[in-house]
Amino acid sequence: MRKLTAATAVALGVLAIGAGAVSAEKLTIGLASEPTSLDPHFHNLGPNNAMSVHIFDRLIAQDEKQRLSPGLAVSWEPIDDLTWEFKLREGVKFHDGSDFNADDVVCTMARAPDVPNSPSGYGTYLKGKEVIKIDDYTVHFKTAAPYPLMGNDISTIPVISEIGCDAATEDFNAGTAAIGTGPFKFQSYTPGESIVLVRNDDYWGEAPIWSEVEFRPITSGPSRVASLLAGDVDMISGVPTTDITTLEGNDDIQLSQWCVQPRDLPAHGPVPRGFALCEGQWRW
């Protein structure tokens, strides 16, 4: 019998995973909430951001405690009261093989707050900021007054290829513009059915464990649990709280309230005795 693990998480509610998933080439996840779009700038919403982080990197990465670390920018610092300088990572490739450089940053920051018909974009984080290309791997962010929270704001913005800066939201959903530098590449998106991503073997950072990840929206809590128990999916988010007591009484289910990052999971071997994904921008 498959050994299953269920765990509580701050942002995701209860999450459950099948023990066999960590050694499989493909991971299948049942989602409680389906993203509304694969356009990373269209709607600043939790499910959308959780999906886009697999495909698109940020200049500055954020962990589950919102601590900042280098992403597509290797450093950032104020060089005067009104200017922050970002040094960009060299040698990074987009999924289509094109080089990442300052032009992508400039066009990303212009597009992110101004996507047509966006219900909630990134204007709050970019308001009052002027982005200037200094050279291919240096950009300056200018403000009218000293702004100490620049790093926090910029860490929220997914960086897209210059090719996609003039693309419509529909082009991202179709995959033609969903070109990032992240650890996974877009393969297919069928709204209401599945989102399939494949490993980016040329990723500049730590390589993903799984060669393919399929996300299946299963909005009904009981149906998600049933899918997991039946082996139709390897993992689910949002296990209903009404099922926790029942799961606690099942010897094949593990419950926990401590959290880890997915990168800390073993590539092979047994799953730890229960874990939860931490709050924040998580990756598989």
C-alpha cells in the first residue's frame, strides 16, 4: 500500500503527498485552486504566483520567511539617495535559448503594471520607479525620494523575455509567450484540466528533481482526497479540515505542522515523517 503524508501549512492549508512521488520522474499534483492565467503579470494572486515561479524567475528571490537572496540579479545596492543599482546574472538563457540581459528587465518593468484588463497587477510595486539600462548587465532604478524597500518590491516581479513584452495574456496561456528563465518550461495548459511543465535542463540554478510536473485542478476537497488515495495524483493541496481527524486515525497517513522547502526533500528514498510546504513562493 502507498504510504501517504498529510501536513498543515500556513499558506496552503493542509497538504498531502504520496511517498512514491519523490522517486518518480513525473509528479502529479491535485490543486485546490486553479490559476486564472499563466500570464505572470495579469493577476497578482496566490495561485497564479505559485505557478509562475516555476516558469519565471525574479531579480531577487524570496524564501518562505520573505528573506531576500540573489536571483537574476547577483547584487543590488543604493549608489545614491535616489538610485539603486542592480547587477544582473550573466550566462542565463531563456527557455527559447535567447540570452537574458538588461533589455528584458526594462521591458518587464514597463509591462508588469500595465497589462490590459488586469484585475490586480503590479502597479503598487513599481509606482514612482524609473528603470534605466546602464549596460547589458546593469540597470538602475530611480525614485523621486529615498526608497529603502526597493529590494522587497522588485522581488515580487516575474521577469519575462523581451519577446513577450508586447504579447497578450492569451499568448501566455497558449504557451507562445510563456518563455521564462525558471527551472521548468511550459508544455501545455488546458483550463479546468491540467497544466504540464517539463524540466529546464539548462537552468542556471539548482536542477529540479522531476522531469515533468502536472498540475490538475480538483476544486472539490473530497475529490482531491479520493484522487490521492486512489493513486491518481501524487500530491494534493488543501486537504479539507473535516478530513484531518479521519486521516489521523489512518496508519498510512502522516500529519505534521512543521515545514520544509521542496528543495529539501530527498530525491530518492523514504519521505520524512510528515512535512508541510512553507509559506511563500515555492517550487517543486
